Amino acid sequence: MTDAVTAAGGTQADRPGPARDPARWAVLGVICLAVLTVVLDNTVLNVAIPSLTTELGASTADTQWMINAYSLVQSGLLLTAGNAADRYGRKKMLVAGLALFGLGSLCAVLAGSPGQLIAARAGMGVGGALLVTTTLAVVMQLFDDEERPKAIGIWGSVNSLGFAIGPLIGGLLLDHFWWGSLFLVNLPVALIGLVAVVKLVPESRNPSGERPDLLGALLSMIGMVGVVFAIISGPVHGWLSGRVLVSAAIGLVGLAVFALWELHVPYPMLDMHFFRNRRFVGAVAGGILVSFGMGGSLFLLTQHLQLVLGYGPMEAGLRMSPLALSIVALNLVGVVPRVITRLGTPRTIVSGMTLLAVGLAVIATLGGSDYTWILVGMLVMGCGIAVAMPTMANAIMSAIPPARAGVGAGVNGTLMEFGQGLGVAVLGAVLNARFAALLPLAAAGAASLPAALATVHTAGGRAAVVDAFAHGIHTSQLVGAAAVLAGGVVAALLLSKAERTPDGAPADTADPAAGTGGPVGA
């Protein structure tokens, strides 16, 4: 019975676990540094667009592909990368990810044309997908139940830090060096990571030796790339444009066919029966909405600080840094494990998501023109994300058998990508709709703040346009707060019900590949 409970994500406290690896915290530090560079490369290139346009002769379409090629490839390969790590060895895939990411960065440094840089960024995306999934799987392998929440919290805080400080780091580098420095800094990180992983990380894999699910991998890539491309293209081309609708349709159909295929293939890449596990479903629902709130709030905060309050990119980056720093600080001091011990997983999640919602509401209602209240709201949001995000990740990983840790990491990474993109898409659409409704008659029909300002020629008209945009941001933030709060309640209810049900799910959802539920050996 103990084996079945463990396979479904239950406790191993009734069995002696493996001895703690003395190098585990050093390994965590190295892989977190690698993950930080991966996440930074999602946003760091945004500030280099003027330099790329001048020095490489890049067109607007070229710069969009330079930025998007990385995130598209990475998001499309997360599930496949996690599955490959389980089948062929997490250490091997971690080494491969570091090597590909480093090689892609070197090619980006040496790129002499837009096409070469786009190809290099796509190659970095392959390495990034392997790193995001294998690093979390290695954390699950190295840390026991007692230390795992803190380790996952540190890993998750590095992800949040990377998204928040990417433009700031990019701006600092470009102030002193050329655009290639954005990628040059990745090379020593990749080299140090390779040496540390080879020397310190033990190998582990799924012992069942299942055959690769090649069609499932292809379908998941088509589905995720289609959906993410639609989300990326929506703010630029319009949410009802043919480009966005066709891409979204291809993505959704691809994901639907993927789900049907996974239900019938003997060796699925993602066992769809996991979705019978209430613990897994609750964690998935909450994870999407935490990422929704984080991605959407960063998108809105950036526009609020730059377009409403008039800060430049560097100033806005500096003023947003307390959000990321609060997340990192709380996870480094180990707040999450203590909160989980005191409150339990469901209450911890609803508490964290409530704080995130309150922070958004504070910024929306009190931070219109006063950075002090924006700072207060960001600190409250940081506390919420620091508590909810790692708790969600731990709940997802605990609901999946140890032998499928790579797939679990792929699911977690896919949820983060999807949730953040969904936050930008939905809250951006709310912003645009509210902005359009409040525009003065002289600017009616303008699709953006700069376009609207170009149509008015009086100080009063410009003030009315900016005020309409500010009201649109405030409405979007309140919608985001309501969605996050509702998601926290739903996730907590599902997880609470799962905890009252043996194994959190029907017995037939246990994974036979998990074996005895013990440590996954080489």
C-alpha cells in the first residue's frame, strides 16, 4: 500500500529515504544560475532593438522574430524535453541543455545578420527547454520531502527574478558594451554549469524504458507553438486578426488531438489519467492563475510606469525590482516550508493568491499617480507570489510519480508559459477595450496610446487620452485581482478535497512506471 501511496504523490515518511547528498545546495546554486540566464533571455533582448536595427540592419519583422524565436521554441519543447529527461537520463539532458544553450549563445555573439541571430536564438530555445525541465527534475531528485519546498522555492524565485530584472540587466550591459554582450555573459555560466553537473549531479531516469512518443511530441509542439504565437501576436496585430485567429485555431486543434492521442497510445508522453487526480488538477488550475497574475501584472506595471508616470525603461526596471527582490528574499529565508507546515498546502495556496490579488488591487486603486502605493502593492504581490508559486510547483511535482519527474517539470514549465501569456492576452484585451471606450471623440478609433496622442493637439486632449489609458490599466488590474482570488479559492478547494481522499485520486491513476515509488536510480 505504501508503494501505491508514494506513486500517487503521497508521503515517504514511513520509509527511510536515501542519504542527503552533501553537495545538494551547491548543485542548486549552479542550476539556479543557469536557469536565471535562461529566463533573462526571455526579456533581455527587448531593450536592444534600437542597436539591432542599426548594427544588423534588422527590420521590424526581424526584431520580432529575434525576440519570439526563443520563447516559441522553448515553450513548444517543454513537455518533450521533460519526457526525454525521464527516458534518457536527467543528467544527460541537463548537460545537453547547457551545451546547446552555450553554443547558441556563442552563435548569437558571432551573428552578422538578422537571420543568423534568429537561428541562434532558436537554438538557445532548445537548450532553454532542456534546462527549465531538467533542473526542476534534479531538484526533486536531490532533496527529500523536508527540504524540497525550500529548494523549489529558491528555484522558483530565480524564475521570477529573471523575468523582472531582464530589461534592467539588458540596459546596464548596453550602456557599457555592444549588443553581443547580452549573450556573451551566458558562456561562463554554461561552462561552470557543465563542470558542476558532470562532477556533482547523479544520474537518474525512468526505469521502465518506454518507447519514445514521437507523434505526441510533434503534436504538443504544434499545439503550444500555435497558442503561444497567437498570444505573442495579439497585442501587435490585433486579437481578431486573421494571423492570430488562425494561429490560435491551429494551436488549440493541435492540443486537442494531442490529448486524444495520449489517451490511446500505449506509452504516452503525458499520461492524461493524471487529470483524474484532484491534487494534480487543483495544482494545475492554481499554477495557471498564479502565472496569469504574475505575467499580466508585470505587463501592466511596465506600461503604467512608462506610459502613465513617464519613467524611462531603466527607471521603470529599477522601480519594479522590489517585486522580484521580495520574492527572492522570502524564499531564501525559507518562509514557504514554515507556512506549509503551519497551514497546509490548500490554505498556503489561497493565502498566497489572496496576497497577490490584494497587491494588484492596491496598485489599481491607490497607485494611479503615486509610486509609494505602487511599491506597497508590489511588496504585497511579492509576498503572495513567493508563497503561492513554489507551493503550486511542489503540489504538481508531488502529484506525479517520481519516475516521471521530468514530465512533471515540463507540465510546470508549460503552465508558467501558458499562464503568463494568457495574463498578457486577457488583461491586455481588457486594457484595450476600456481604453477605447474612454477615449475622447477626437481620438476615437486609435489602437494605442501613441496613436491616440498623435490625433489630439491640445493639452486637455492629451490629458484625457492619458487618463483613459490609466483607467484602462486600473480596470485590467482589478480584473486580474478578481481572477487570481477566484483561482486561489478553486485550487484550495480541489486540493483540500484531494487531501481528504485516499491518494488524492482513484487508485487506477497510480503510474505503473513508478515501480516501488522509491528513488529513481541510474
